[in-house]
Amino acid sequence: MKEKTWVRDYGPILLAGIVTGVAALVLTALGNPKNMGFCIACFERDIAGAIGLHSAAVVQYLHPEIVGIVLGALITAMAAKEFRAKAGSSPASRFLVGMFVMIGALVFLGCPLRMVIRLGGGDLTAVAALLGFAVGIGVGALFLKKGFTLGRAYTVPTGEGLVLPGVLVILLVILLAAPSLLRFSEKGPGSMHAFWLASLIAGGVVGAIAQRSRLCMAGGLRDAFMLRDFRLLSGFLAIWVTVTVGNLILGNYNLSAVSQPIAHSQYLWSFLGMALAGWGSILLGGCPLRQLILAGEGNGDSAVAVFGMVVGAAVAHNFGLAGAADSVAEDGTYVVGGIGSAGMIAVVLGFAVLLAVTLTHLPKKEGAK
């Protein structure tokens, strides 16, 4: 009986982690950037560039993976009769928090999912980010215990829950039928991508299985800290193990803290950037991947958070807030990347904004007006 319970509780989330890890490995083999494969923040940043929201020429491409994730979640939610169009839970605050989650992720150069994938490739620069992410989750969990909430959502017309899937379908049609309307990188990470159909299918599979399993990077650590429940965290670990084993088999594992693809060695700011992303994810109720899944289930508030992340990516690149990868100059000199003063100020401002959002959404004490 105990064995059956364990399989029922942990089987779906472990399978989701394994499938997501395999998808990252396959997409990397098919052309996505090394040490990435699957990165929600990076893909949304590239989409922002593709539709002209920023002009960073090396990160512009309309990634079908994002379309696939949302449509995969939508289809499985409808099949399971779990699609519920709802909205109205502090949308403005969610948009703002989504912006700073993205800015924090781009300071590090990756979302929580890419953080795990980087660790699975032997990228030791991601260790600081993991520690920061855990601290941010811990801070958010403390405020959850104090009663933090962005409020309840309300039932809305079905069309409201289909806004984000509809927008993404339109963008996919433009990619296939009128690509001249979009911007595409000719070099850099944005120029590295798998064939569109493979990307769409991989995204759809991950979206479907993540919807059924409730896979969430932030939720895993939150539940471990607050409830001593490690079920969601096991999916996090399954991705890590799968990508590690896959890279070892393929000869792509590189255990090092230097010369990692699309990564920098400013450890303090990787820590702080992902602490910002972790705290913000708790306020939103899930990591960037989870926000896409919830949007696919009809949650208009999560769609607002996703739009906030896309705008946050544009702001990060238009104002020079995002991290720059370490590189090797033509003369062989190792050039340390990281972020400039503008990015540092943005991270500090982000913590102030999240604190303000948090404090204004705590329950009022008795007698307070």
C-alpha cells in the first residue's frame, strides 16, 4: 500500500521532470543554445525582441516552445475539465512583480528552469543562483505564513482565459506565414534554435505534463520549507539528474566555474538576481514556467504576469539591466561579464518594489483602518 501511495504521489512529478530534462537535451542537440535547451526567461526575452520591444540584435527570435507550453497546458486542462477562466487578483501588482521576476532572471541569465539545466551541465556559476533562489523563496514563504495574498480571482467569460493562448497562436501564424514582420538574430543566442515544429512539439509535451503534475521550481522549495512536502521538489531534482546523465552520455558535461556558455561569474549578482526572481515567484504563486501553465488553464492573472515578464525583458535590454556573459577576447584574454551599475540599481529597486507589494497585501491588524 505504501509503495502504491509513493508511486501515485511521486510518479507523475518525477516523470514530468524526466520529460522536461529530455526535452532540454533534445532541443540543445537540435540547435538551441548549449547549457540552455529550455529557458522560459530567455525564450520570452527573445520573443520581446522578435516583436520589436527591444533592439538587442543577438536575442531576437519567436520561440515556438512558449506557444507549445501554453497550448499543451490548455488542451490537457480542457480534457481534464480543469480549464477555468478567472481573473481579478491584483492584476497591476502581478504585472509589476512579473517585470521584476524577469529582470532578476536576466541578471543571472536564466530562469529557475535554466538554472537547473545549467547545473546539469556542470555549470558551477549557477550554484550562487540556486542559493539566492532558495533564499528568495524562503523570504516569500515567511510572508505567506503571515497571511500574504494577492486576493481571490473571480470567474470571467471564457474568452478572457483564452487571451494569452490566442495571442501566442497569432504570433506562431506570423512566424510561419509572414516572418518578415518579425526580427531575427543573425548571430548570438537568438540565432541558435531548433526547427520550429520540433520546438512546438517539445513545448507542447512539457506543457501538458507540467499541467498534469503541477511542476513548479518555486513551488517545490516553498512546499519543502513550509510543509516539509518534497513532492514538487522531486521534479526539480529529476530535471537536474536527467540533464546531468544526458550530458555525461553525450560528452557535453563540463564541471567548471569559467567559460560556461551564456553565463557570467559575478556570483553576488547571480545570487541577488535569483533571490529577486524567487521572492517574486512566491508572490505570483509560481515560477515563470508555472505562470505559463496557469495561463493555459484560463488564469487571466497569470497571463498578466506573463505579459509583465515580456515587458520586463524589454526593459532589461532597453536600459542595459541584463547580465552579459563572460567571453574570451581575440587575444585569448578572459573577459568577465556580469551586470553594470544600472542592473545593480534595478535589482535593489526590485527588492524595494516586492517589499512594498508584500506589505500592502498583508492582512490588516484588528482595529486598523
